[in-house]
Amino acid sequence: MFVDRSERLGENPPMKGYGVAVTPGADGPMLFVTGFGCPNRLYTFDGRRIRDRGCGILADPDRRAIGVAAADVDADGKEEIYVHNTDAYGGYTDNGDMLLDRIAHDERELWCDVFGLDVNYDRGNFHAGRSVAAVDRFGTGRYGMLVACYGVPSRFYELGDDGELTDMADAVGLRFTDGCRSVIAGPIVSESMDVFVGAERGPNRLFRNDNGHFVDIAEAFGLTDKAGNARGAALLDNTAGGFDIAVGNWEGPCRLFTREGDRFRETAPDALIGSERVRNLVVADFDNDGRQELFVNAIGAENRLFQWENRRLEAIDPGDAFEPRGLGTGATVADIDGDGTLELIVVHGEVSAQPLSLFSVPNDNRWLRVRPTTQYGAPARGALVEMETTAGTHRRVIDAGSSYLCQAEPVAHFGLGTDRTPLSVTVRWPDGRTRTIDNPNACSEHTIPHPLSPPGR
């Protein structure tokens, strides 16, 4: 299915990489790739090649970066990038995190580390962890950043108007101490931003958002999987009004938790259960045929690919993305060149340095892309997008943090095949407000601003 397009990466020497997050830039998407004891990379597309523009504080070559996510933390309409650094497997680390903020200066864009401000001199995060996700508790368009830590309490940072970062984890019910690996944030069981946390040696957590405070309901919903060793996790549109949850377990049976009322039931097919050495799960419609695929990325084992239809997963050929000798650590998805076909980016490392991989699926199918924005004009991560077509209703969540160490582009991408006509698109923001556009044009991207956005934004 996939075709290797890695030659489009202009600078791609071997690296020990982990996570990758996609955030909008001035000229298209930017891909921030974390380097573990080597420079981070910031890839942009120049119209021909995908080139590394990372330097200075962005590259930060002396620390060990692992998880990364982007969101508008200060409500200025642009996303900040949270980089989790750790030189320890668990417990405490000597490597502090960074919160990278874009600042306009003499018609240039500069970056600063908010943790480095005087007001935050004693507020750094030295808890070793893995994944990062953005969470807008109240739907105000101002995000906090959740760090899933390992063997020490989690962190949830919110930013004050004076630039002061405060760990709000205990106050809002997101303080937990487990072997935490993956994080998903979005409308999983409520209409607000809920949080699923995949843990090594269990239990997994599912926090329901109750007016900005979080309550763990994982056991009541059948998601704890105490014998599991979670790595990647992803949401699948179940075409029944909600989402199922796929969880990749390390050297153990992977899970597919199917939503049935107020519980989830484990329904993974044998082919998914038998996937080995799983690190990441990526869900997207790579061939634009109207059905989602589930890419299972492994380290030191074959990658797998599944097609999702009628709430069933069927194994299909991954093509060039098979990578039997790949040391996959992170993976995510974005339409980097703006042609309506998604690219799959796979980061390698940990065991040994390897170059990044870039894949796509050439196709002539139609598509539709939806980019919701917040009150401030930033990506509305955690928003729910529903597209009604002549073949039914399809749902996507604007990614706030997913799988393992990574975050996808803040766009809802829908394949239309050759015969599906989009009838309407509805966006529901984390504050519950909605907006609908009728008869959207296919093969185009639609930006939909929040209902409270000022005119012209």
C-alpha cells in the first residue's frame, strides 16, 4: 500500500529520535522531531523538499528529548511546542522540559523557552515521563500541557497572564503515579476534553472531564487492562456515534476496546493481538477511500497495517512501510505538501540511530479537510468534526496528543473515495458550541472559526 518517499527529506542523517508533532507554520506545517542526545529537528516544506530548519534553542542538542506536543497555551493565536526531556527511565531526571514560544521580532520569528523566564526559575519539570498532550479543560481556547510521567506524579501545566507556569495536576484531578506511556485527549466519553492514559503493567486510566475537573472512570468502563504494557493508543471512528480505542501493548496482546453503551468490550482480531514489539498506532485514511487505516509501528519487528470497516480490522499489505529492520519509536501523519494525500512520518532510534522514513499512498480518490480554530485563531485541538456524506456520517477529533510521544496535524482529514458527496460538516468545540457548513466543496480544505471569534479571524 505505502510507497517510500523518504528521498523528499532534504536533510535526513541517522538519528536517535523519539517523538514528532505537527504544528502550523508561516508557510505550511512544521514537523518537530525530538532528538535523544542529538539535535531536535524542525522540518518544513519548501515546495520541493522537506528541509530541517532547526537551530539554536530549537535544536537543543545537549538534552534528551522524547515526547512532544503543540497547543496555544497563552491564547495568542499561535501554538507553543512543549518538549519533554528525560535522561532517566523513570523517577527524576536532570533534564528539564522546554515550552517553546514564538515571538515576532523585526519581521522574523524567534523562539524562547517559557520555563527559562525568571518567574519560572523553580517551576521546571524534572519528572521523567513519556508522552505529552494538550488539554483545554473549559473550552476557553487556552490549553494546558499534560505530561504522562513514569513512577512519579504526572504534571499538568497551565500558563498565567504573567508568564508563570503552574502545575495544576493535583487541583484538577490529573495527578497520577503509574508507568505512564501514551495519552489521548478529546471527547472520548463526554462532550468536553477527556483523557485516556495507557500504562505499562497497568492500570490504564480514563479521566472524564466534569466541568474542568477529572474523574477516573477506567474501571467502570472496562479499560484498565492491568496485565497490559501499553505503548501507542488511538481513537477509531466506530460509525455508531462515538469512538473505539486501540491500544498497542509491548510484547503482549494488543487491544481493541469497542464502545458498547457505558462500557468498552475487548474485540481485537488475532492479527492485531499478535502484533509484536509495538510502539505507535496511527489512524488515518491514507488512500482517501473513505475507510480509516490503522498503522502499527514496531521497533525491531515488522510494521502492520489494518483496514477499519464495519467496526472490524482486516490486515492488509503495508507495502514499503513494512520495515522489518526498522527501529520505530514515533510516528504521525500530515499532508505536508498540500496535495490532499496524507504522508506518514516514522521516527527511528532508541536501540540505534536510523534515518526518518516518509511514506504515502498514491491515489486518485477525492477528499475533504477541515481545520477548526479557537476563539484566538489557533488550532482547536480536541474539537470534534463530523462530516455527513451520501454514505453516512464520519467523525474525527483534532489531535491533541495521541499514540506514543507524538501528535498529528490539527486537521480533520476525510477520504471520499470516488462516489461520496459531502453534504455537511459540523464542528463541536470543547466548550460545546457548534457550527455547520452545508455542501462543502470536495478536494479542498475548509477553515472553520470558533463562533466567538472576532469578525475576520
